[in-house]
Amino acid sequence: MAVKEKKIGTIDHYYSHLGVATLTLEDDIKVGDTIHVKGRTSDFTQKVESLQVEHKDVASAKKGDGIGLKVVDHGRTHDTVYKVIEGS
């Protein structure tokens, strides 16, 4: 099974005390999607467990939305966030 990745945004800010990264979406995302965060010193993959738009929990967000995303590792400003798309 081939795995592809599609860029969905770039981290604008990382709140270390919350473990939350903020970004403006370039594509849609929903809870349950798998993402890959990659930067100069960051490289981790995780399932999306929690999404917020304007400080409210949401199940999905669309292109152009500014989101807060709970991350499992330290995200850094300018890290690229990809949605992992599993295909055949």
C-alpha cells in the first residue's frame, strides 16, 4: 500500500505549555486523520485527536481556517504539516 502526503499548512506558533500548534489550513482536515509534521529538527506522525477553531472544539476544519491542533511532540514555527493519504 502506497502512502502519499499532502501539505495542509505551516505551523504559525507552538504553545509548549499546551502542546498545541496553530496554523492556517491549505486543505481540509478532520479528527481521525493522520498528519506528519516535518521541519528542520521536527519529524513525527500522529492521529488528529483534537481540533479547535476560534477556541471551540470542532470535528473538522476547511481550507482557510485558522486552527489549533494538539500535537504529541514539539512543533516549531515554519514546520510543514502534511495529511497522510493511504492509497493502493
